[in-house]
Amino acid sequence: MKLAERMSRIGVERAFEVLVKARALEAQGRDIIHLEIGEPDFATPGHIVEAGKRALDEGWTHYGPTQGYPDLRDAIAEYISRTRGITVAGENVCVVPGGKPIMFFAMLALLEPGDEVIYPNPGFPIYESMIRFLGATPVPIPLVEERGFSFDLNLLREKLSSKTKMLVLNSPHNPTGGVIPAADIRAIGEMVRDRDLIVLADEIYSEIYFEEQPVSISSVPGLLEKTIILDGFSKTYAMTGWRMGYGVMPKWLAEAVTKLMVNSNSCTASFTQRAGIAALQGPQDDVARMVAEFRRRRDAFCARLNAIPGVRCPLPGGAFYAFPNITGTGWRSEALAENLLEKAGIACLSGTAFGEHGEGYLRFSIANSYDNLMRAADRMKDLLAPEPKAGKAEAH
């Protein structure tokens, strides 16, 4: 018995592979600083945890509506309407177990073999994985450091074609931390407004920004009915293990996604949905404190990286990643990432884990303590010291 041919076209997330290697080194007694996983290192806020416990005690342990409980969907619609400056209703919301199902279901519902999908590269690896899995054609747009890791708009205009069925935007962006400027969002909206395509706006880091607040393309006139907003609770509320995300989309697409949901998951866990209401409608102080701490870490860690000869690390505008340019060190990305793990005890990701245009970069998650981040930067500086290191020549 053989796997279906399409399984050869599906990819994985490198972060989890690096985590396994790092854990194996720890089992040998090594001190490893974990900067590979994109997960807040904060506890889920107490009032959310209490809401989840209360829901269990009250019997929210059975099947719920496939699309999500109406009161949670209404709370999400109110939140999205307020934060994006648009008007959506509960009927536009699909609650799913995590953010990835929105990518999976939306692409599955819309893409045919031969359709083209434009997406950022480097970018979240599941975009390209799902595009290829479905037999569609991936059309990567290299992100430009000089533009704050936003698309080159002229190149985007050239890549749009009659076959373009979907455009994927991610702002704030993983892995670069880039935030697409408002002017670029408006320009992209003008480009695609009259085209027969839909925009998948991955806005999972929407509340984690440090300067300019991200603008959703759904707020551009004429784009609301052409946009899928992907958001969730994992990053903003440190709820990664609760597995709850959502998509906000046109009603006709929400109906299709609900069909896919009922064929795969039946529903999202009922008690987590009660916690989701508490997250959206309760105090936001913990979110503000978390973002403030990420800002403190970002400023110090990037400054420390910039003090390393051959390394250039622009300040990310959002998310919780640093994406230093390491071309000046003479190392290739994957070789340096491997050496940082094996020799310096730093678990991080090569920029190429996010696509070929990530060559020349590393991704560090700053979701670790301030002290550990400083230790990691110092270890990296030691590894890259001018004196030749054993094995460096072979790693190039």
C-alpha cells in the first residue's frame, strides 16, 4: 500500500524538527536556549483560565455547533468590526481548532489545480505546503528588507495574472516581524479590487505590534467581500494549547468552510469557546503587559545582535521574532543555525525554513526571558569571533 501522490507535495514546519533535536541535546545534559518555537512564554491570563474551568464545571463538555457558538461568533464579529474598522456579523465567522484550519479549509474550498497563489517568501511554510498539496501553483514574492519586509509592489503587479486565485498577506509577519505599511495595503487593495481573486489576510499577530498599528486590507473600500481574515487566540492571549482560531469571511465561503469543518472536526471544543468569550470581553491588561515586555526584549536583543560583526538586525515592527541578516558573517543560514545549536546551545531557525528567499537570515523567537536572550546573543558573538572555529570551513 502506498501513500497518495499528493502526500509527496505536503511540507512540514521546521521549528518542530529543531525542537526535537534541541530536546535530545538537553537529554544529554546540554544547556539549550530555546528560540525556535513561535509561542508566547507567558501564562494564559487568569480570568481566561477561570472561565475555562467554570465551563468544565458547568458541563460545557459536549458537541457544539460546527460553525462555533453564536455568542462567541458575535463576540468575534464585534471585536473584528471594532479593530478593523469594518462591519461583519456572526454569520461571517467560523470558529476552528487553531489558525491553520482556516488556511487549509479556505484553500481547499477555493483552489483548483493550475490556479496561482501569490504569497510572501520567506513566509509561514504552511502557505506553500497547502498550495502545492492542492495542485495549485505557488507564486512567491520575495520580501524586501529595505521596505521593512513588505512586498515590492512593482513585482507584485507583474506577478498578478488571470490565473491568480488567491493572494496571501501576513502582517505582522512571521518570520520577519515586518508590518505592511498602510500605504502599501491601500496600493495592494487598488491592484486586486477588480480582479477575480480572494485575499487570505493572516492577521494572527494583529495585537502584537510596536509602532504603527497594522492595517487590515479588509478595511480598504471594496475589499471586505474579497477578504478572509485569519485570527485567533493563540498569540494574543498565550492560548496556543487551547487550539482555537477563527476566520472572518463572506457568508457564502463561511458556509463552505463549515461543511469542511463538519467533515473533519465536527466542532471546536465547547469549554475553550467559553474561555474565548472571556478573552475577548474581559480585561486586556495582560495583553498590554506581554506586548510591552516583547518590546523591551526586542530593543535589547536586536541591539546586542547588531553589535556582532557581520550581523545586521532591523527592528521588527510586530510579532515576537528577530530576523537578522547574517550575510556579512560569511555563513550560509542553515549551516550557521546548525552550528549555533550544536556548538553554542542556541535553538533557532534558518531563514530558509521559511522559503528560499530566507537565505542570509536567521529567525529567533524572542518568546524567552530577557536574560536568556542576552545569553544567546553573547554565545552567538563568541561563535562568530574572528578566530577561526573548528569545522567552520566545512560548514560553508
